[in-house]
Amino acid sequence: WDETHFGKMGSYYINRTFFFDVHPPLGKMLIGLAGYLSGYDGTFPFQKPGDRYEQHNYMGMRGVRCYRLFCAFLGSCLVPFAYLTVLELSKSLPAALLTAFILIFDTGCITLSQYILLDPILMFFLMGAVLSMVKCNSCADRPFSALWWFWLSLTGVNLAGAMGVKFVGLFVVLLVGLNTVYDLWDLLGNLSLSLVMFGKHLLARVLCLILLPLALYVAMFAVHFTVLNKSGPGDGFFSSAFQSQLIGNNLHNVSVPE
């Protein structure tokens, strides 16, 4: 059912047709990009669930059976993400392997990952954020090292990705935020750590876990509004002044009073 909606939105990006949706744009932009790079021309109508794709090249967006293209690839990444996260937390190889096998044979995960949906993209960024956070915590004894900066920055990138796909990504922001507060509180209680060094720790987290995700989140919308420059089904949700900028709209290039 949802493939009808998100596949259509991917086509909108390929055709540069403006639309409105309740979710942030990153997931649909990535679906459209995957379709474009794999040769899909954005002409399939996506009128109702169950329509056959026939000669349309949809494999880049979906990925079924032996194919591992985009959504299926991101879904398959959940297995190593879960394995590495549990291994880092438990230091137990059997526990990590059990976690990986549970996901490999999970029917829901397999099903969600073989269609044009936002779910595998969202789960990729959610689990990527958790893995990055755990890896960064493991580098606590080497603060400000290249590896520490890498995992901290990657955590911020994954937070932006999770928020940019669906607002439910805010829950992983909350998780990372609580972990960060606990970490800073622990550092503040370390009497051997100067206030200047604590300030550096605080600034590093503000930079990588607040400013970087916000900048990336805003950049997603900048790309969204730049690409979608043609009139479409989303025009009516916006002001006349905005509609006058859309090619093909009745108000295009019309002088609109403030």
C-alpha cells in the first residue's frame, strides 16, 4: 500500500514536480535518487496498490529476491549494525551472533526491506545512530582523538538522517541526548578534569550532536525546494508568493503584492 505513495513521491523528485507530505523529505529524496541512478524515468503512475510495473525499471528503488538495491541494501545493513552494537555492549560473541541471526530470519524485517518504503531507510539511520553512539562511548578513554571525532560526528549525521526520514527519529535523538547528559555529568564529577577541558567536551558535543544535525536537516529542505521547481499536487498548501516560483503554476512569474 505505502509503496504506491512513496514510489510516486520518488517519481515526483525525478520529474521535479512539487508535492506536499507529512514526513520530512530525506527518505523520498533517496528513493528518487536510487530510481534515477538505476535508470527509472519516473513515468510509472503508481495509481493503486498491486499495479504491475511491467517494463518500468523499478528495481533500483525496491530490490527483491536476489537483488540488494537501495531499500533492500539498507535493510540488510541492519544485521551487521545489530551485531556490532551488541558485540560492543556485551563483549560477547555468542550474544552478537544470536542478535544477528534473529534479524536475518525476522519475517517483518525481510518484508519491509524488499519494498519501496521509508521503514528500511529509517531503521538504517536509527541503528546507525545507536551503533555510532556506542562506538563513541568505547573511545571515552581517548577523547578528541581522530576515531573519537569520527564516531561523534557520525552519530550527528545519523541523527539528522533519522529525523529527515520520519519525525519518529526524534526518539533516537532522545536516547543519544540522555546518553550525552549522563556522559557530561560523569565528566563534571571527575575532579581531575579541569573546567576548561570540560568546556571542550561540552562544545564538541554541541557541535557534533546539535549544530551538525540541524545544519544537515535544514540542508535537506534546501535541496527539496531547489529540486521541486515545477507545479504539482502540493501547490495549494503554500502561499501565492511561493506558487509564483513554480514552473507551470497559474501564478508563475506573476507579480504578487506583499
